[in-house]
Amino acid sequence: MDKEKQSLPSSLYTEEYFRTACEGYDEFNASEGEHLSRRLSAAFELAEVLPGMTILDVGCGRGEILRHCAKLGADAFGIDYAEVAVNMSQGVIETMEGVTPGRTGVAQADAKVLPFPTGKFDRVLMFDVVEHLYPWELHQAMLEVHRVLKPDGRFIIHTAPNVWYDRYAYPMVRAVRTALGEGDKYPKDPRQFGVSVNQHVHVNEQSLWSMQQALRQAGFKGKVWLDSPPQNRSESSVLAAMRRLAFEVPPFRWFFEREVFAVAAKA
């Protein structure tokens, strides 16, 4: 296969993956989509979904975002190229009770060829999908998002981790922690944290600058920024000061913040 045209096989995305590795799985398993994780909730709030809007969730996964859009009175449509994701999403939206929701629909489709007419959607959401698309795929998918978005629509992105953290900041963090006698908690490869399957499906992790460039090349303008999960640690004043420097002061925060967000519109 042409290296520039490779794609991840959809068979990598099993129900086990969505229930044990994909962001928000704890909350999904506990509530079957009724509650969102902190990260998904933060991304979803950026969309400012209103009744009567038409929403597209690209890479809808388990379907909880569709559920939350519909409960707000929006018409919500999802696509995913993994059959198991389509089945899980259908199960979620079919069990909504107690609310008169907007219309919903799910289809198995490729993000690079969206099966929708031009200018249909008020919002297009891409949560924790970017890192799974090779660069050529991401560009084509963004061109398709540009096509199906209304002239005044918005494109909302969340992706993690910030690749600059893994490449440049993490080795410094590990060195400091090792000096403090905590090196056994910090493996040499930061990808060894958490679920190992993400080592194989994260093929295009982003930085602040690469995300800005990708959006610009696809004809978007907007805001890209970094954020991190809240920290609740008991530590020395020296470490606390170092943490504030790393996470609050440019250019250090460009390397230490873990998550990338974007809100964009057609240029």
C-alpha cells in the first residue's frame, strides 16, 4: 500500500475498545451514554447546541454525543466507519426516554466521503477522531466537513494528547520525577500510560501549531488552544511553582498542556 494513502482498519475498533479504551468509557459503561466524561463534556459545551440545529458527529463512536444533541432538541446525525460503533450508537439513541428529542440517525460511512448534501449542518463535531486519521485522511475529511457545513456553521474539534508534550515535555517530567524517587511510575514511553491499544491507533497526534495549519489548509479560520485536566495534587511549593510555570506561561504551556481544542468556521 502507498504509505501516503494508508488507513487504519476498522476492525481495530471493537466493542471492547469502545468500552475499555475510548475516552469516556467509564461514564458510558455506568450510564449507557446519559453522562459524559469531563473531556467530552468540555468539548460538547463548545458547540453551543440549540433546538432546531442540525448536527453531524464525525466518528460518533458509542453515540452518546448524538444522544445529548437530540435531548437538546437538535437533529443529530452520526457517521462512523466501524460497524460496531454504528450498532452501539443506534442502541443508545433508540433507548432515549422522557424527552421529546430531535431527529437522530446513524450511518456507516467514511469521514473522507460524507454522505450528505453541501451546506447541511449548523455544527460538525470531531471529538477524539483527529489522532486516528493519517494526515492525508484528515485533510480530506476536513475538506468534506467544509463542504457540508453551512456558511455560518461551526466546526468543533477535540484531540489528545498534545504531541509536543509526549515528545519534549514528558522526558523533563520523567527526569524530575525520577530524581524524586518516583521514576517507576513514569515509563520511558508516555504511550505506556493508560490503555496500550492507543499506541497502535494514534497515528496523527497534534500540537497547537499543526492543528492550526491543518484547519487553514482545509479552508477554515478560528481559534485553537490547549488545556489540561484539573490537577489535585499535594506537592511541595517548589513543584507547585514549576507546575504553574509549565501550565500557565507561554511558551512553556505549549509543551505541557495535554489537550487540543478548536472552534473554526469557513474562512
